[in-house]
Amino acid sequence: MKCIFCGSEENKVLDSRDSIENNSIRRRRECLKCHKRFTTYETIETTPILVVKNDGTRQPFDANKIKQGIIKSCEKRPVTMVQIDKIVDDIEKQVSGNLDKEVKSSEIGELVMAKLKAIDEISYIRFASVYRKFTDVTHFVNFINDFEKMLKNE
């Protein structure tokens, strides 16, 4: 690590601690040549995950897109932001923990639906109606009927 003041590569670490977000390590260093102090941060280098859309195009994984979709489906429902953030965090961890560098958008949609189903049935149905692209009332009614059958079997 080069000193930001004199460029020397000789320094010592005075203090190390986790950052507030707990996703990096903050190190306080002192240059052995000029004796000035500076701070560095050590983070894990991650490989970006690509989402494969239904049309075959790829785009970087964006947890905010998932969060916005969930927020829309939970509008005027008794679902808290804490619950929404937990869903998004869980999905992000699951996708990041996968060894594949690509994930299908359909897999992400199914993960969201499973999480919403456990929290609020109406939000689940709202999300499903957009995610499954219901084109008419028949699709919607069939989905509701299947959902009711599934509930009776649980």
C-alpha cells in the first residue's frame, strides 16, 4: 500500500475494524517514511452477476429493481419496509451465493413470489399478475383457483 502523501510503500497498520455496513475492513495506517497517517478500506472483489431476460438479453443484477417491484405489489398492504428489505436481502444472498455468474429472470421472479406468498397473499397475487403477464381475466381466475387448491393441500 503506497502512502498517499509521499508514495512510500513502507507503512504499518495501526488499527483495523469492520466498517459500519460490515462489508469492508477499515485500516488506519502510518507511513514509516513521512510518519503521516491515512485510512484504507479492504473490500471483497465480487464478480458481477448477470440476469438473463426472457428474450435472451443480459443485464447486471440490480436489487433495486426487485425492491421496486415488491413495493408496488405491496402498496396499501400491511407489509413493512423491513419485511421488503429482508426479502430483497435474502434473494440477493441466494443469487450471489450461487456459483453461476448468470441467473434467469424467471428464477428471480419465482424466488420473489415464494417470499411474498409467505408474507401476504394479496401482494403475492399482485406480483404474480405482473410477473406472469396475465393477459385477460381467465388467466387471473385460473391462477387464483390454482392458488386456492394449493392452500387447501397445505
